[in-house]
Amino acid sequence: MDDSSTIRAAVKFILGGQELELLMAEDGRQGVDTATRELPDLILMDVEMPHLDGFSACRQLRQQESTRHIPIILITSRGAQVDVARGYESGCTLYLTKPFDEERLRGVVKRFLSRSGAGQREAAHGTTG
């Protein structure tokens, strides 16, 4: 989930060669709706999003039986320790700060998808921050 079309395009470019089905959302509310409907294998989400921030979206996804098991990676420019703590308290699986290393992102995605025995699906959601 990311409200920035630039960030969504970058993530799509970085992960595009991995034979993944990428689902995109422009804001937190749309991201929660998409994740609830599509049940992706992995969610990439920014913290700063319109309508519903990433912390709140993460909490909502963790409260739903159908989505609570999905790994959620928060990718954000908010690197202060208080934000990192808030991310993990909201239920994220991993907290990455921008700018992120492309190879690290690819590796993290691959690791999470292989752990879950996932098919080739992923939901990317968020906003720039």
C-alpha cells in the first residue's frame, strides 16, 4: 500500500522480475479492503497514508481472522525508535526504513514468500513518507 505512484512504480520495478502477482492500493483503507478480499501471501505497506495510516491498517489486518497470519512489512521514512516500536506494536512482521536497498527488499520478499510456501502473490500498499 502506498499513496505515492512513484513508490508503487519503484516497488513494481524492483519486484517485477520475481514472477509475482502484485496488487496495489493507493491508501490504507483500500489496502485493508484489497488484502481482506484477495488474501495475499505478503503485504508491503507504508506508514504515512491517507484515510488510514499504516499502523492502523496493520492493526485492522491483525484483528481479522482471515488476514492475521499474513506477514506485513512496513516500509517507511519514519526511522525514529518510537516509530519502529509503534510499528511492531501494531503487528508488523518487519519494519524497513526508506530509502531501502533494492537487493535487501528482494531478499526479504523472497525469504517471507518461501517461509510461507506462498504462491506467487503479494500485495503492496502504502504512502511515501
